[in-house]
Amino acid sequence: MNAQDFISSGLIELYVTGIATEQEARELEAAMQTFPEVKEAVELYRRNMENYVSLQAMKPRDDAKTSLFHQINNVSDLQDGNSLSDQPLHQPKKESMKETKSMSWKLIATLAALLLVISLILNYVFFNRYKEFREYKDKYESLLLSQNSILSKSNDYKTRLEQMQESLDVIQDPNVLKVKLPGTKPFPEALATVFWNPGSQQVYLKVNNLPEPAADKQYQLWAIVDGKPVDMGVFEMGDTAKVLQKMKVTGKAQMFAVTLEKKGGAVSPTMDQMYVAGKIPG
């Protein structure tokens, strides 16, 4: 620990008030020998403590001294056998009781002030330690959140890399037929590509250029088999559209087309919403 750590730790307050443990006292005394600023902080706190206690002290009444000597003289007269018939015997006793009561209240007030100081010190120490705990807890939660975020991104990158590798394997497979689907007359800018393996009958779709659909709409791929449309499934847009998407299988087809349907797909294609279509070469 450096000098500032000792000053802000709360050990000085515990040491000056006499409630520090032996171990804490030894550590602080060693620090006072090593760091002059720690020793200066201890002395400053001790002076502040003495000033505070002095402010809480109560000044005795002006007649306290006279009353005290009066009681002493009464005791001396009784020991010498002198008569006190001309003085009421109960008067000194009443004054003594008042003095004792006054001194008791002074002692209680001083103890109360001391307990208040100790309470303030302990509150300060525990509050600082609670703040440190909260800071460490917040840092731990922040690090944990960052770690989870990095792990999530790492898993996303791993999945994306696997998808890209699968797409590359499909494209490079000599048994796979590449079917280009250009845009129809109402949508000339649209473009998609189908990769079909007649052997495995697996169909993959690559979105090259399709506008993002409304929230309640979804694109659907169709295979034209013997002049009839066969559902090949709906597909996603956004980041998913950047890689090949695996569609349904088909044993034979003459062409493929994509239409825009209600979300979840349709039983038959909406012909005026056909965006792309292309024949299988050969």
C-alpha cells in the first residue's frame, strides 16, 4: 500500500480513537515511519479530534469551587468534634448532590460526543469500503458483460465462417448446376442464383439483388416441374441472404422462380409478384 491508500483506508480514524486492532495499529505505525505524509495525517486527525472534544466540554459553574471548599470544611469540622448547630446539616448534602448530578451530566455529554465521533468515523470507513465494493462489483459485471458479448460475436463469426465454407463447397462442386434467375419485366433490377445438385437433389439459393420486403411479406422459391410450380420454401433476407440458403429438395425441374408472398409462404405463387425466374441450362 502507498501513502494515499493508508490515508483513505480509514485506519487513521480507528487508530486515533483507539479501536484499531493490534495488527492495524502496527501497520499504521510502520507506515508513519515510512511515509511522512501518513504521520502528518495522523497528527492532523488527532488535533482535530482534540479540538472537537474541547468544543463539547462544559465549563463548571462559577460557584462550584466555593461549594467544594464548603463541603471540605464541613467534613473537617465533624472530624474535630466542632458543633454545626448553627448550620443546617442537610444544606451541604443538597449541594453535593447537585454537584454530583452536574458532573454526571458532563460525563454523559462527553461520552455522547465521543460516541458520536466514533459513529461518524465508522460510518465514513464502512461507506468508503462499501463504495469500493460497489466499484469492484460494477467492474466485474462490466467485464462479464464484455466477455459474454465477445463470446457471442465469436460464435456468430464461427457460424458465418462455417456457412461461407459450405457455400464455397457447393459452388465448387462440379456436379452442381448453376441457374441464373434474372429479374422479370416489372422488377428488372432483381437477381438471384440457384445451385442445384441433381444427384443429391439439394437446392441452394443465393440472393444477389432483391429489395427488402415488408414485415408481413416473405420471398418464396418455386421449382417448375412439368409446367407446374412446386414449393421450395421461403427464405430470409438481411445478413442471412449474403450466403447460400439451403432450400427443399427436388428430383427434377425445368426452371426456378421467386415470388413475394405473405409471411410464411403460399400454396400457389402470386404471378404478378414474380421477381426473378430462370431456366435450367441444357
